[in-house]
Amino acid sequence: MCGINGIFSRTSATDLISIGSRMNALVQHRGPDDEGMAVFNEKMAFPKASPKSVKREDGINYLEYADSHSNDVYGFFGHQRLSILDLSALGHEPLADESGNYWLTYNGELYNYLEIKQELKELGVGFRSNTDAEVVLKAYVFWGKECLEKFNGMWAFAIYDVNKQEVFASRDRFGVKPFYYLLNEEDFAFSSEQKALVMSGLIPRKINKKAAFDYLAFASLENDPNGMFENIIELEPGHNLTFNYKNWALNVEQYYNLSFNRKKEKINPGKETKYIEDITALFKSAVDLRLRSDVLVGACLSGGIDSSAIVCQMADLGAKDIFTFTASSKKPEFDETDYANLVNEKIGAQSKLIYPEAGELLNDIEELVYAQDIPLFSTSTYAQFRVMKKVKETGVKVVLDGQGGDELFGGYLPYHINQWMDDVRSGNIVRLIKELKSFDSLSTGIQFFTKQYLKYYGIKKMPSVIYKKLIQKVQAEHQYIAHDLMRSYGNAGYKKSKKKPPKSLNGILKHEFYNARLKQYLKCEDRCSMWHSVEARVPFSDDIKLIEYVFNIPGSYKIQKGNKKYLLKEATEHLLPSGIYNRKDKMGYVTPNNQWIYSIKDDLKKYFTPDLEEYFNYEALMKDYDQFFNQVTIPENQRMFKFIAFAIWKKAYGL
């Protein structure tokens, strides 16, 4: 796992090198083990040594280093390496093929690199290292962009073709690894993190006001490729990018679109057994591939089924002395330690418990926000941040984590309503009644069904005028948003989406996989882990074989007998402690958000300054500040937290 940067510029070469070096420094946390740079002109590439580069060895880049460069340099590749596979200097990047024409800067892990490497060897391709990066480069040189069809893993990389004067960049299918870029009349640039583009001096620091409104009004955070920073664009999951320097032309294309099963099917016991057996095998393979490493591999463990299944599978595959890392709480209603310990005791893990507190959050909050690149959703991000800090302190460089299990197998309570509507549409009333009876009583189930239906479906049939008034009434914090901001973006923001919501459970899950919860969770996973120079591997979010198989199982099999993630539970029952298998509730990285913010609200008030008037009504908010936080219900407190998070983010980035 690493940090990657690139610039292709019409400005002077001196500016290009100095800005590129600053960009590398801004993502050094992603790869502190080695720094690499290369510069390009029309005909040649020059590996450029830096004080932090590894000592030169035969095989690195396959070209001589150049202490000087020609005056017509226009391109730069930068790389910060976190050494995971082949810890030698042969893993140095940017990496070139033997011809010196193709250059790679790469962030990610290609888990099936050994299989692809063997295939290429049989086709006559030679290798000099044991890195997956060299496999990515050689695969592209041999097959072109079709090589992506063979990849199983997470990635964001760029390859420069010197002869064509062209950059090819790609992001993995599901967006585990980040890739941001900008294009104007003078510069094309990209990076693993937005901070490298805005804090390096490459472009002016400006807030995207539309994105700011969406966040403050609806807690919608970068659901659009145009994010919180103006002029910076996120390359979406499953997309490639091509930039031609000679023509100054950029093209973005989608190379992957996840298909899913839309059928409404009654349960077939024979099929169900086959599905469970196949998931058992695919899950085992997914975890096994993600244990490939030349450094110590541990795991994040919440005590929920996703992370518990991963840890138990690691042990079943023969992993020894597994370090597990758990965010614990002194407040019982937020603590999962007992569940995590069921797993720890079963496999003999070396458990590390982390107890984040409100005072610690206050001390770390500016660093936390800066690390994320974007404002926070809630304080739960801090729990993950502290877990990754403990991982680093323990000397573990790689952890497996359970992100994506809920979106893949149907793990959130609202998914019940999608499943039940499938039953209604397919006429499967017998099954619906059985599912409603899984509550305390049939009447309780019917009440829950009615409430959820009105919440998730009734609003779609509501007139827009009433919808707008309802939102303003329920979300009272909208009164604090600046009038000019509301006037510019409010009408569009309050309009209901004209897109019809997916009808099938799998359709909903795909939406969640790409556009909602998981997108934000993966961003937090990447920023929290990489800030502490830790690689997080997420089999539920990037194993192509497992994901495609599960999405092509009819949704009716995924939530059964009152059990969310029914298929995953059954597929991993042989691995799990009974207390985990029978568990019905879920938490994840939860923190006492409302209690924490209430306890430190006086200290946080300093972040509200008059220069925020452009975004919200400073005087009105200050007047109601104490009153608002005296209401310590979770929804009110979390909604108010948006204003704090935005103010801290604005300060952290000097906006």
C-alpha cells in the first residue's frame, strides 16, 4: 500500500519538481519506507533520486539515475512506498519495464499476483522482483487495459507511456483505493489524497459550495465525483482514465459494472445448501489470498459476524499468534468486548483493546479531520482512527477488516423492508408472515413493517412541497444554513430524486455498495489506516469472485427467519463461537457520539468564528449553541455535529 502522485504541466520544470516533491511529502504517511520520483520529457524518462530514496541496486527502474534533467521536462511521477511484498529495494517505484517506455506508480494489493505472474512467465515474460507492482506493470504491457479483467484485489495506479505521451490510470472495481485528479489549462495532476493537490500549492484552496450545502443540509458527503474541494474530481470505482499530453485531452470510461440477480424466488432448500457451500469455499479463498504478505498480518475485531468470521477463518487457515484490535468502551451499551473475547478465546488471539475517550478526541480532532481530507460524519471515525494507531504501535503492518459484509449479505435493519416488499411483489405472503412472526409476535412484526414502509417508501409518494416542509421541520438545523447558500442550492437539494429506487433487495445492496454507506466507510478505512502507515484488507469489499457470486443469489435467501446476513452466518457457522453465530444485534465502530460531544461542547465552541458566515448563520448558531447540545438525543446531536466538523475541516485546511 502506498501513496501515488503525478503532474503533467505546461509550466516550468522547476515548479513541477518542487510541487511534486511537496505532493510526495503530503502523502508520506501512506508509504514512509521509501520515496521515489521520475520525470519525463518528449523522448525520455529520468529516475530522479531524492534524499529519502532507497540506495540504488541493480534492477531498480532498469535505467541510470539522472542527477540533472533536461529543461524540457513536463511530467512527474511520485511514489511513497509501504513495503508489504518483497521488502528489498527492487520494490522501489516509480517502476519501469526493461524498455524504459512504460512507467508505473501504484497503490494497492493484487492478491492473485502469483497466479498472474505464472501465467505471464509461461508466455515468456521475465521478472526481476517478487512484488505485485511488477506484475501489474508487466500485465499491462502484455495485455493492455484488458489485464484488469484478471485482477483480484484493490488498486489505484497510473502508467505513463513515453512514446505516446499518455497516462493510463485505473481504480479498482469497488473503490477501496482512492484516486483524485484535476485538469485545467495548465496542469493535469492526480494523487491518492486530495490534500496533496490542494496543500502543495498546485491550485488555489477553495470550497465547493454545492458540496458544502449537501453536507450541512443532508449529511451527503462527496456522493458526487466533484467533492468538497473545488476543481478536484474523484475517479469513480470501476473506471479508467486516459490523459494524452500532446493533445491535452482527458477521457474517463467505465470498465466494470456489477450485475445482480433481480429475481423474486421462493426458497429452494437444495439451492440454499449449494449457495452456503459455495460461499464457504469462496470466503475461505478470499481470506487465504489476503494473508499473502512478507510482514505481520493482524485483524480488526468488533465482535460482529463479519470481523469474527474473518479472524476465525484466518486461524482455520493456520495463521498463528494473530493480533486482534478492538475498540472498546467503558459504557456497556457501546461495548462489544465480551463478544470479541469469545473469538479471541476460541483461537488464542493476542488481543489489543483500545478505549477512546471524549478528552482524547478533543486533543486529536484536528489531526483526525486533516487525515480524512473531508469533514466527519460522526465521532465513530475516531474509534477506527485509534484502532489503527494501536495497530502501528504494535508493529503490525497489515490488518484484515470486515467492511462490506453488511452491504454484501444484507446486514442493516432497513434491508428487512426491501426483502418484505420483494415478498409482497412476488406474492410470497406465507414467507412474509413467517418473517414477521420472527419478531416477539406477529403484531409486533406488522407494526415494524408498517413503520418502515412509511419511512422508506411513503416519502417517495409525498408531494414535493410537503416533502420540503417535512425535511425543514424534522431537520431543524437547516435554519442555521446561510441564506445565500440556501438560496443558491436549497431548491435543488429539497427536490426528491426522480430516479426510481431499486425494487429488489440486491438492487438496494448494489446502491449501498457504490453510492451510500460503504463508499463512506471505505474512505474512512483507507484514511484512518494509511495515516498510521497500515494496510487494511477488506475481503467483503474487493474479492471479485465472492462479491459477484453473492450478488447473483436471489435476495430472498439473504434475510431469513429474522436473521440478517443469513447466508454468511450459515456459511461460517463451523468457524464461529456460538455466541457470535446466535447474535442478533450489531454495532461496529460505534461511540457515544452525543455524550462525547455534549461533554466537550464548550471546548469545541472555539472553532465557530465569524468567517463561517458564508456557510451558516454564525450569530444564530452561537445564540442557540448550548440549547442545541442540551438535547442529547442521538439524531439531534449528530446533525449538529456537522457544523462542528465543517468548521474544524475549514480550519485544518486553511480554507
